[in-house]
Amino acid sequence: MRVRFAPSPTGQVHVGNARTALFNWLFARQQGGTFILRIEDTDLERSEARYEAQLMEDIQWLGLDWDEGPDKGGPYPPYRQSDKGQVYLDHAERLIREGKAYPCFCSQQELERQREEAQAAQQPQIYPGTCRNIPPEEAVRRRQAGESCAIRLKIPERPIRFHDIVRGWVEFSNEVVSDLIIIRSSGVAVYNYVVVVDDAEMKITHVIRGDDHLSNTPKQVALYEALDWPVPEFAHLSTILGPDRERLSKRHGATSLANFREMGVLPEALMNYMALLGWAPTGGEREVFSPTELVQEFDLTRVTPSPAVFDFEKLYWLNRHYIKESAPERVAALAEPILLRALELSEPTSEISAWLAHITAALVHSVNKLDELPERAASVLHFYPVAAIGATENQEILAAETSQTVLAAVTAKLEAEAEPLEAAHFKAILKEVQKETGIKGPALFHPVRIALTGQQSGPEFDRLVPLMEEGARLTLSKSVPAVRERLAAFMTILQTR
RNA sequence: GGCGCUAUCGUCUAGGGGUUAGGACGUGAGAUUCUCAAUCUUAAAACCCGGGUUCGAUUCCCGGUAGCGCUACCA
């Protein structure tokens, strides 16, 4: 059992393609087959070498590995199309000799005209077979005379049917499949022919790909048959759509693997989510599958044929799940560059790294994806007392008499405290203030929270206080005030107002 | 235009000739919390339409509609 993922290196790997790669990989891994990476760089204008490297990096990040590919070779090289050369021409000449293909001398302008005519008459646009009946000797003579020609395959005069694992039997009338060009007059082979040759030479047994290739399949089947090669099994995966039910694309925001990685989506979360797009286990009740479990449970025959809308919310739900499951060190390592960027730091000291790890550990449970961390940590990282005092939503709380009492009491008690302040100690102070003033609950906590963070909501003080104290001891591009400093500054501004 | 594919809660899906049509995300409500998040409990929410077949169709068949794809000397 051999399957392949054959992307063209024309940019970042998109989720649609990644899902195709994933299904191929899952199928291979679970059947004990071979997963092959082949670079389809026929379109040299759009292909770039750097994209090829990025492509491999991206799918490795997702957690896929391949057994044969351009980087590691294998028994059926080359694994990069542009390295292939002559083969396509040789097989095409063989087809001509066997009477299964023929040179076509029609000019492109002529073909274009015919197509326009057919379109205007609302007729199917198929090649009328003008050159199909040119006697072979005459064709040979004209070619030798240097007349420019393309090579066309003869499509048999019978319906073409093939089996698809996700859709069952599919049949196309030969009346709608025209004799296709396999070699351009420039001598360059055409995609639909190239894939067949490549897949056959690599002994691919199962072609798992996007359903945009479904209508191409009869042509390819005709090619396999003409070349006397075994027709592989097909599995056409449905399209992934955006919320507007149009094909998912960059228009819909972050849709490439690189995007997801930058956002701080864990690869196993994305893998799990993509697997659920078109596949469900028997019973359909389980949703959470680690990569290993997916390999065990995945079943190609249970893949649904209908298109699926990509739901970021559900992906985030899985991401939250996997973030919580992950070792804190791993999450901290992934979050560090994101936080460093927000702090405008490049080279962290080990103290800063430790602090960032603490921030991450304290806040990560409330985040969909890691890039939300800086925003979530803003109450620690920044301190804008003037803005906090001026903010309309804070007026009511700050104006309350109880708030004035609480803030004055807390500030006074903090004055007497040694630095650094322990979280437990801060809590004890609040407790004392509560006892002495009789103010408790929201009336106690809210003004203090606003004084420290400028906001009415955020992490609990037990988490917040140590992060502020730790940050205050570090040398940063923009310093983080300690708890006492914050309260003192806040009070000063509040009183002078 | 032709051809092909698809159609169950808003979304991903399970199911299948007779079911209270199941689960998950999201949403609403409640509990908890100083607040947000998390968590727990709970609620609302679906078989595209029309014909057949059948005692009975959401399920099988046909047609319609809609969405998507292919229709190239693009990949």
C-alpha cells in the first residue's frame, strides 16, 4: 500500500492541502503502508525552491513524516517533478506507436475559436477530433517536416467508470471527455498526464486527494488504461469551506500551517481538528484524539463526501484542551517568543525567561491560542493609572466612599511592608482591611484591582501579585512596577485630581 | 451551457425503513468566583423541496432547488 502527497511549492501550505496530507499519512500509518512526498513543481513559474523547504518544515511541524521524498530519496526517484526529464515523452511516443495517441496539428487559435463557438452555442466544449483520423504515415511525414504539433490521447468510445472510496462508483459518459492533450507543442507534458506517469512509476496504490480532481479522474483513468498500467484506488476528499460557504482561502484569515503555528495553535490540536473535518469514529461521540490515537482509529472508508465549514471556535476548543494537557515547559517555550515580541526584547536573561514562564503558566488556561497571552498579560506588563482613573467604566467604583476607605487602608499598610511582597502577605493585608473596615466582597476587591491593573477583571490576586513583584525586579525595556509602587502612584493621582 | 459531486441543529458530525434523531463546538440560563476565564449543571436548536416504493420514509429511487468543482497546449 503506497500513498503520496504531491503539493506544488507555490506558497505556504494551506489547511486544505494539509488535510489531504494528513489523511494520506493517517491511512499509510495505520495500514502499515508507505507515505511518499513528491514535489509537483511542473509549474516552474510559480514554484520556488524556498517554498519547498518551507513546505517540508510545515508538514513536519504538523507531525507528519514521510518514507520517501526529495530529501531522503527512495526506490522510485526522482521525487521532484522538474528532475524527471524525458520519461513523459517516451511514454507518449509509445502511445502513438500503439495507436492510442496521435499528433494534433490544430493551431491554438483554431482551437480557441472552436471553443468560443461551442460556448456561444451552449454546447459541450469538446475537441471535435479533427486530427484523430489523419493516417499515421501522413502524421509522421508532417512531424518530420517540422510541423508543430501537440500529442493527444484517444479517449475510448465508452463510458469511463472508476471506484472512489469515499463516493462509491462514479461514471462519466465518453461524450463529455474529449481527447486531451498530453504533450504540448512546446514538448512539455501536461499535468493530468504527468500525475498518472508519476503515480504509476512510484507504484502508488491509493490516490487520496481533493475533490477538485474528481472531474479530471476519467481522463487519468483513460491514461492508465492506454498505458496498460493498473488503475489505482481513488479517494476524493471534500472541500473545506469558509464561514461564507466559499472555498476556504486567505480571505478568511489565517489558513496556512505557518499562520496557525505563529498564532500559537498546537500541532496536535490542528491535526485533531482537521481529522474531524470529514471523518468521525464509529458512534461519532468521541472528539479528542491524540496523533497516535488517530493513527489507530482513522478509517478512510468512513470519510464523508460532503464539504465542511472550517470552525475556528472548535479548533480553539481543542487547542485549549491540548494546551492544558501539555507539559508547562513546552507551553512556556512556545509562548516565550510571543511574549518577547510584545515586550520588545530579543535576548532574554534566564530570569526573564523564568518570569515569562510564570506568566504563561498563570494565564494560559484562559487563552484560545498562545498569541492571546500578551493581551491577557497586559495588566501585569503595563500600568496606566491616569487612564484607569479617567476611564468612564471605573467612575462608579472609584467614586464610592468604601473604595476610598479601602484604597487608603491598603496603601497605608503596604507602606510598612518590606519588598518583595509575598502573595500570601498581600492577601493577609486585604483580610485585615476587611476586618478593620467591615468592607468585603466586590466593594473590597474591585477598587484594589482597578488600582493595580486599571481593569475590573483579570486573573486572581494570588497569581497577579507574584508576577508583578517578580517583574519589578527585572531589567526590562519598559519597567514593570511593583504592587506598592502601583498603589502609591494610583493614590497620588487619585488625590490630586 | 454541459458534466460531476454534495445536502441531518448556526457549525462539525452519529445514525438509519418504525428512534424521545445521539454527541461535540458555539449560544442562553443557573451554580461557583472580587471580576473575567476555566469548571459543573441545564436549556434551546436539525433530517432542503416535490414525487414515487412501502403498512410506514429523514433513511431507498426519481426529479427539482441550492452550493461547490471540472469543462485549457493551468496545476
